[in-house]
Amino acid sequence: MTKRPKKRSLTLKGHRTSVSLEDEFWHAFLAISKELDRPINALAAEIDAERQLDCGLAGAIRLYVLKYYQSKAT
């Protein structure tokens, strides 16, 4: 069973920020970062720049992880 989200620290555009993500999403996000050979902060910055204003960064990361693995399944 999934535990409550944990705060995770990231650096975006030189500023520290935090996102609350469940372990499963955080580990999947780290795995994607490694697979793409991109630093986690750079990937997070891309997601942040592309997200809609009505979506928080944590939600945008969750959607990114979901879409990434959905695209691999097709």
C-alpha cells in the first residue's frame, strides 16, 4: 500500500523547491532521469516549464511519469 507523499527537494533555475511525491513516483522519476541520462533537476525544470498553470509541480511530475510509461507500453 502506498504511503503518504514525502517532501523531496529539487533545484529549479537556481532556486530550491520541494515537491510531495509518493515513493513509487519518486523512484520512477529517478529511473526515467537515469534512463534519459538527464539530471533530475534538469528534467524537473523542463516539466515545470511545460506544465499548465492549474497543475502543481508534483502533479505535473506524476503525469509525466504516467505518460512516459504509457508511451513505452504502446
